[in-house]
Amino acid sequence: MPARPREFFATKTVAQALAGFRPARRTGETSVPLDEALGRVPVAPVTAPHPLPGFARSTVDGFAVRAADTYGASEGLPGYLQVTGAVAMGAEPAVSVGPGTAVSVPTGAVLPAGADAVVMVEHTQEAMPGMIEVVRPVAPGEGVVRADEDAAAGAELVPAGRPLRAQDLGMLAAAGVTRVAVRARPLVTIVSTGDEVVPPRTARLRPGQVRDACAVALAGLVAQAGGEPACAGIVPDDPGALEAALRAALPASDLIVVSAGSSVGARDETAGVVGRLGAPGIWCHGLAIKPGKPTLLAECDGVPVIGLPGNPRSALVVFRLIGMPLVRLIGGCTAPPPEPVARARLARGLASAAGRLDVVQVRVRDGVATPLFGPSALLSVLTAADGYLVIPDEATGLAEGAEVEVTLYR
């Protein structure tokens, strides 16, 4: 029998994949209540319906005054002001501040009319009932928040495209915004493949069988990126079965992830099946990355498809670098939250090949990053790691003691 022609990789760099593979698909719009909006991506900027806080207020416990009445005050030569009343929290002031007078105010209270500053109670003392000494001057605006200092009417409270954080929800609540128009979570269908792969619930493994470790881990990364994972089960090494599974997933999916089956070899049918799913088809088959070279990226009838390597560690490394940004992109996230990083010294030198991005798992202790090694099939390398470092494409390695940036796992 003649030898089967070998398929060659159309390899792209990771940078090329991140910049060039930009499917147009975006999820639709939905509305969620504020208490369910954490991490959701606003479709449009949310603006303030009115000024915030809406009234001038005190930022300290003290006395509302006219700043000019405190000029020149000191410990040796205090100023004297008559206390004409007090402002209660949550109430409109019933008194005003005139020349030579002061009004007692707690933190957060409305600034009474006539006042333009608040002197801290620590900088006053009672001279006699109804009279205080001021021992330090204040400038106009000191100890005060303006009525529109937090936000002017119509000002942008939160931008479009950035996942909502806890502090964003607080700002929206302060403005009386109770619902937000957000992007729907991208539905990411995860298809596991392989005759040897069995469900995690399998109690006893036969020789050659492995439990599906990728699907649940990929689902976790999808959720972390703001997507909605949907595990479609395990498909055997059969092109017809794989094509049927992928075609069934296409209509409802915003992204399809095929776990395993993308390496070049006699049993690899993923590329052929994906190539038949729809135009424009395969964008690349192979990334210049270690681990994870046999990665496939495609777009089929408007649905992006990622074919991941079979080894679990390789699959998770690639999906973190390529898949998670893609989930965010489809979900309208244009300003993803920065990954936590740490600077550390490299415990030992690392070799690398120019033209390939190397991702190295590390443990970080006392400012030292120790590389962790092992076959790409071993998940224990990932579970033992605090994060990873990247050796750039153009580098041929990193020297012992080099300062490196470690991206930390959350």
C-alpha cells in the first residue's frame, strides 16, 4: 500500500492568532437586575441620570463654616465662632451659616446654606456653651464633596465592554440604576473525542482508558472568561460521528471547542471534519507554541471552532492563551480585566527555540520562580503551579537569575 501523504501544519504564531483570528460573531443583548450583573459586559456606557451625590455634603465630623471666618486661626490665636445649630443625618438643614457662626455636621450630612467648608472637630474645642474655638484654618471646599463631584448629570458611570466589578455595581446603585443592558454570555459547546476517553464518573478503568479531564477544566475556564459552557459529551474516533456532533452543535453555539483529535496523525480527522462544516473554514492548523502546537482555529458559517491538542495540559495552556480571549471577544468584552502578575527571579536557566513561544509552569516562593517540568499529559504540573511565564518567540532561552513576569492563576 502506498504511504499515506503526511499533513503539514500551516503554523501561526500566538501573536498572529490573537491579532488575526477575529471572528465577527457577537452575542445579543439582554437585561439583568443589578444584583445579577457582576462580571457581565455592558452593551453601551451607562450614564448618570442626575448629579452624584446630588447635594453638597460633609466628608468629616465637624462644623460647617465660612472658610473666610477661619483665616489666621492657630493654636496660639484661635478664632471664635458661635454654634447656631446642628444638621441631622438624612435630613435637610433647618439652619444656615452666616458670618461668625458655625453649624455642627456629621460625616455625610448635607452642607447647610452659607457654608463653603467644614472644619474637623479635632481642630476645634468648646470655649463656652454655644461657642467654639477654631485652632486651624480651612480653605473653601475643604471637608466638603460638591453636589456633582462623584458624577455630573449625563457623565459616564461605567463603560461599554468592561465586565462590571463590585465597585461598578455600587456606583450604579448610588445613581438609582437597577437594571443593566449587557451582552448575553457566549454559549461555548465543548466536544470531547477519543475511543479511549470515558466519563469522569467511570468507577473502574479498563486498560488504555482515561477519564475525561479536559471537559470540566475547559468549562471552568469558559466560565472564568464570562461564557456559558455546555459539555456535549464524548464522541468516538469516527469522522461521521464527529461531523454529526459538530453540525448538531453549530446552530446554538457561539463557539465550539473540540477537545483532542487535532494532532497530525493517522487517526486525526478533526481538521477534515471542520473543513466541511462551512465557510470560510480553517484559519490555521498549528501554533508556534510549546506545549500546544497541534491547535486548529476555524470559522464555520459564522461560528468559531477551536480544535485543541489531546494532552490535557497542552489543551488547557492553549485555551487560556487563545480560547479565553476569544470567549471574551464574542461576549463583547473589549477591556478584559488584567491578569494578576508577580515579578520573580528565575531559579534555573531555561532553553527555548527561536520562533516558538514557550509557556513554562512555575512555583513562586519568596520572590523566586522555580520551573516545573513533566510530560504534557500530566495535569499535576498545572495543579502544582502558582502561575506561568512565557519565553517570547524571538528568545532562545532565559538565564538563571533573570527577572521574569509570572502570570498567576486565580
